[in-house]
Amino acid sequence: MSVSRRESARDGTTCRARERARRAPRGVPTDVTTTSPAEPRARPLLRVRTIYHEPGIDRFARGAQVLARFPDAERVEVASHWRIPGLHGNEGLVRDWVRIKRDVLVLGVRKSLDVRPNGRSADFIAPGLSNGCAMACAYCYVPRRKGYANPITTFVNVEQVARALELHVRAQGRKATPNQVDADHWVYDIGENGDCSVDALVSDNVADMVALFRGFPHAKASFATKYVNRGLLALDPGGRTRARFSLMPDRLARVVDVRTSPVLERIAALDDFVRAGYEVHLNFSPVVAYDGWLDDWAELLSRVDAAIAPATLAQLASAVIFLTHDERLHEVNLGWHPGAERLLWTPEWQEGKREEGGSTVVRYRRGLKAGLVRDFTALVAARLPGCRIRYAF
């Protein structure tokens, strides 16, 4: 982008946007730690010391593979991966939130193989092969149902999941009507409750899914990620896997994106993933309102625009997802990272909303949010022209 074009975009920021930026809830507190409250960034993402597993897990090839990958880990047999005594319901563990994510792994068998319709991030939600994550983003929705610990659960019946997906893809046939998800292909989100880039450090589940979708002429896999795993570059996706890199301003990420890859590292990886055969999209997520938030996003969007190659921009699209939060997660976060809650829990700016599944979350008030969405989408158009916004909410 030329200098004159950049200056024109910068000058085009509306007075209304500037005013709303001043009115937004709070600035990033200067006294909030800029890395994990529990460990320096140099610590390993995974250091598996305890593996909780369902009975007979080693009879599955994937289960045996994972156990062999972590031979020194203590093995604890449990009846169910979903409710582990002393782990999921133990309020005292909240102080060890990050340590548990690093040191604990759960192995189980996925029971439900349902493929669910979606329409936003994908056409369908695939039966995922993980639940939980080694990263510790303060806003993550997955722990809302788990309580006081949320390590990775890896499901070992990958062959059954693959068969369910094969049958579903075959039943869809060719995609006849383009939509915002994709013009030509049915898209399946394979990482709804985890991060596939991190899951690939545990097992070959992600590699198997990439290979599976490479063979489908009318379907794609898709996953969102905040972790740069360059091992994925060797998987040869053949254009049939969409990696959605989540981005937010760096100074916000240092507070709420705990244990993730630095934002600049994610930006630097975009071209490499495109060259390796991935379709690459962006998630601007979550968008958090605070004093100066639009200025921070303007800087980030300009960095992306300056960093990516024309080939990356040509295939780029994005999703804009404003913050939603949850009272139970708020209470958990107060036990391990209260500084993040100064940004995420702002009742004077938020209201309750009933989700499709019946749970209640809080989001920015309807009237306020509509204006925030307008201002943000206008900013993307100005600072990252050519990046289509698939949806914003």
C-alpha cells in the first residue's frame, strides 16, 4: 500500500469513532502483568507429567501413540474423561490453572459423532478430537462448562470420527449455493473446543484430519488458532484446510492471551502457511472495548497490511467477534488472573444474552455494540483494504 493511501485511510477515521473510543470502558491497566501470572513465557507449553485416561485407552492406536510419546508421565485411570474427581470440580485448583494446563493431559473416547450445522465460522461443526487447551486465554468459553481446571482432553477414536465425516461429506455432494463461509466448498470446523495447532503437539489427530480433507473435492477443514506450530507446514493440505489466525492488539494480548504465540509471530506466519497450501483467514477476536482500542487496532491492521504478500491478501477473509463473557468464568479468572477481569468484566457496559444451548453470557449492550461493530468494520476497510469481512457480531 502506498504512503499516500495509508495517510488517506488514517485521515478517514470518523469523529464518531474517535468519540466512541474515548467513551469505551477502560484502558489497559498499566499494573497488569504482561505475561502469564504463573510462569515466564520461556516455559514449555506442554510438560506432561500426569495422564488421566479412560479404561482400555491403549487398545486404540492413537491412545498407544500418545502414551508412548509421554512415557514418563504418571497414568491415572478414570471412569470418564468428562468428570475427573479432584480435577474438574476442585475449586482449590484454580490457583494452579496454568500449571495444570502444562502438566496434565486427559485421554478419552469421544461418544457423540454428530455433525452440527453452524453457518458462521463454518457450514458444519465436526465432532472434535479435543476439548480444552494448553493455552490460557482469559476469555475462553470452553472452561465455562468444566469448572476449575481445563487441560487438553485428546480423543483417541480418530477412525470413528473420520468415518462419520466421510459419510456426512458424501451426503452433502457439491455445494450448489455460495454463502459467506465459502463460495464453493462445504467447510467443517474441526477445532471448536480446542486449538489444533497445539493438539498437533500431542498426537497425529490433526495430521489425520488434514489428510482426510485433502481427499474431499467439495469440502474443507477449518480451525482457529493462536499458536504458531510450524510443524503443520509439512502436512500438505492441498488447499483443503483453512487456518484462521486469531489476532488482537499486542498490548491487550499480553494481558488476556496467556501462553499463546506473540501476535507478531502469528502475523509473520501468514505467508508461510499460504505457501504451504493452507487457506489463511483472520479472526479479529475477541474485540474488547477500552480507552484507545481503535487506535490499537489501527496499528495492528496496518502491521498486517504491511507484512503480508499480495498472494496472501488475495485469498484473505476475516471474522469479527466481539467479547462475550460468563459469570462462572469471571469467578474462575478472579482466582488466577484478576487483572484480566478489569478488561473483560465491565457490567456497566454489558448485558445478558441467552445462547442457543440455553446458557447465559454477557456481551456489550445492544445499542453500544452496534456502534462499536460499525466503527470496527469501517476501520478494517480503511486499514486492511482487500480483506473481506465474512461476518461481524
